[in-house]
Amino acid sequence: MKKILSIILKPFRFFKFHHYVTLLALALLGVFNFQTTFNPTIQKIRQEKDIHESFDKWWEEERAQEFRNVGLTPNDTIKKQEFELYRERYQVENPTPVIEDRIEEMKGEFLEWWENQGGKEQYAAEHGSYPTDKQYEAELKKWIYKYTDKFIRYRWAYQPSRGNTESWLTCSLLLPSLWSYIFFVVFFMFALMQLEKRWHAFFVYVYAVVIAIISGFFVDLLVDTSFFWQFATEQYMGVSLMLCFLFGANTFDKEKDAIPSYVSKISQFALAGSMAIDWFLNPGIFNAVAVESPIFFALGGLAGYYMPHRADGSAKQKVVVEQRFEETVTPGERTRKMIEDGLQAAKNGENENAARLLRYGLTSLLQEEPVKFMEVKDTVNKVVTSYVEIPSTQWIEWGAAAKQKKIPEAAITLLEKGLAKETDATIIRRAHFDIGELRIQTKSDVNAAMEHLSKVIKENDSDTLAEQAKKLMETGKDILVQMAYAAPKQFKVSN
């Protein structure tokens, strides 16, 4: 349980104050969307409950007795019929709170008024001409808009056919689905935390707000085309295009290796995920949003390519201090300072800086003469348990150096770390042999050593390395026999 909890809480170690503020804002946005989306449904459930409760009370106190007064026995069939009539009367007085259902009811009510209750005549008297079908549709929309404008999800969302361009300022606060909200929270925090390593966080927020606002304009342009015109009456909301812009910015940069490969790959995967959600899970108009997503990804890529990296006075001052420090310290002190800074950078989530410092620092430490065995072992344990991305070949190279320096514990730790990530069969086989040899020599987990050596032989049982592995396995068997038959320790009985 502790391990699971530590994995869940691990990302929060790298959070700064504004990250928590952003998370709080996202949580409030989720509550707001939940309330505006499901409040009509909740009211509908309450209305249904009220219908049953009020009918039961009316039935018991009045209606059942009325049947008895005229000589009829109020059975279940009669009660059911009366309930349906009661429901109809109730719904006439209390229209459904579900907005979409109410709109359909209003269309029927408006048509009845228009055709049979003087609607056409009233229009003709006010405008001086008999209305056409197109004018009927326009009047119907006006009537429905008077109703829907009472509700935030209809008033704040952008609807291209209506041209309510002021809603560009608010439509991004509404999320079209639960999937869109979850995706937004996870990947916005990812994009923010990665981009602010190159840009100042302020610029990331500015870009996010500006792109979220202007995205409605671009959706409007696409909906004007013949292919997407059928979506013009629907509502655009959400931040899909803003996210795609941030994904693009997290994929491209003018400086080589400025963006870790895993960040670039995750951003590209997230673009595909955003498009899939908009195309398959969100309704109508979001098909147009999915089509425009690669365009905003490309725009974000341009911003990422040309946006200069952040540089502040404190960073420059730090460089000056480091230069002065390097002029006064010994190579050994510089090595230890480099390792210390690398471990701190790893804690802060500065992966590239941490990897660079630790690669130079630990390499230098292993090359020192005379070697400080306990310090190397302690440093290796700290580096291995830190969160830093270092190539597998580097771990194995360090392991080989530690083996040469006769620091078997550190060598085993480093080789096993590299072995877990390595894909080259030749390097893997050699690492298995080195680990097995070291464990046999130190009599440290001989059973594990035998497994490593057996993998060496299994890969190729006829070369020199296999012959050496076989000899080591014979030695290992002897050690295991000695351990099995070792005399138990004798204890003196004290008086």
C-alpha cells in the first residue's frame, strides 16, 4: 500500500505553488461543469419523486375516497390510470427541467400557436407581410433562445449559426464530456510542467488563454465550409485546440535535445488521443474540432521552435557563482558538488540537467585514485534510487568501472540497473556474466548468480565466455553445498 501511495504522490514532489493553484482552479472548473451539466437531470429526478409523493398523498386523502363515494372500489388498475392523468396535468403546470427535452416540447407548442392560435396573423400584422417558412424558423429560434439563454451551458457556449461571438470569451470554460475534462486536467498539467522548463510559466498561461479564446473563431471558419455546415447550429465549447497547441510547443524546439524524446512522444500521442475523443466521443461540431487539431499542433510547433528559452538574472548570477566556485575548488570537491547538484536537480524534476551532472560526476568519482570505496557505494545507491533518465549503456559502463576498481556491491547495483533497460543482446549477455561472476566472488546471493550465468550459457554454450560461466557455476555449486552443510553456530550457555 505504501509503495502504491508513493507512486501516486511521486509527481507532486515536483509541484510548485502555482501548480497547486492551477489544480485547484481545474477542480473548481470540474465542479462547475458537473453542476451545469447534471443539474437539469437532478431536477428531473426530484420532479419524478415529487410527482409520486404528491400523487400518493392526493390519492390517499381525496381521490380514492371519491371513487368509494360513487360505489367503486379503487384498485391498482384505477390507481395506475389516475396516476397517468395526474402526471399529464403536473407536467403541463411544471415543464421538464431537462433542457433538450423542453426544447422539443417548445417546438410542438410553438407550431400549435403558429398554425392554430394566431401566430401567423400576429406576425403578418407586425411585419406587414405573410411569413415564409424561413421566417417561421427564425421566429422559432428566437423563442427557443429566450428559454435557453437562462442556462449557462447554452448562454456561454459558442454557436456558429447564431453568431454569438461574445461567447468566445466563455466557451472554453465549458467541457463537452467527462472524458474531455479528465483528458484536459491530466495533459494540461503535463504540458504546463514541461513547457515551463523552457518558457516562463506566465507565458504558458497567456498562450493557453489566448488560444482558447481564438479557437472559436477558427471553428467558425471551418463550419462555414460546405462539408461542416450541418454543425452550424450546434454548440462549440472546451479547450481541445488549446491543448493541441501546447502539445505542438512541447514537440519542437530550435535547440537540439532541448526536449526529451519521451516528452515529444507523449505529446504526439496526446494529439491523437484528443482527436479520437473529439471524433468518436463528442457530438457533431467536435468532428470539425478534430480536423483542426493538427493545424493548432503545427502552430504550437512554430511557437516552440521560435520562442526563446527563459533566462533570468538569478540564473546568470548562478553561472557567475559557479564559475568562481570552480576557480577555487579542487577537482575532487568539484566532482562531489556536481553529484550533489545532480541529485538535487533530479528531485526537482530537471531530468536533462540531472542526467548531465550525474554522468560527469559519477564518472569522475570512479576514476579517482585512490578510490574511496564507501563513498562510491553510498553515491551509487543515491544515484540509482533517484528519478533520472540515463542510457542503459552508461549504467553498464559505470558497473564495469566499479568492477575494475574492485567495488563489487556498487558494480552489481549499476549493472543490474543497466540490465533492466538494455536491449542489445551482446551487452545483456556480458552484463549477466559480470553480475554472476561478482556474486560468486563475493558469495552474495549465489542462487541469483547461477541464474545470470545460466542465461549466458543459454545464449551460446560454446564460446569462451560460456566456458568461463560454466567454471563459475561449478564454483557456485560448491559454495551452495558448503553453505548447506555448514556446521551450525555454537552458543555458550551463560550462567
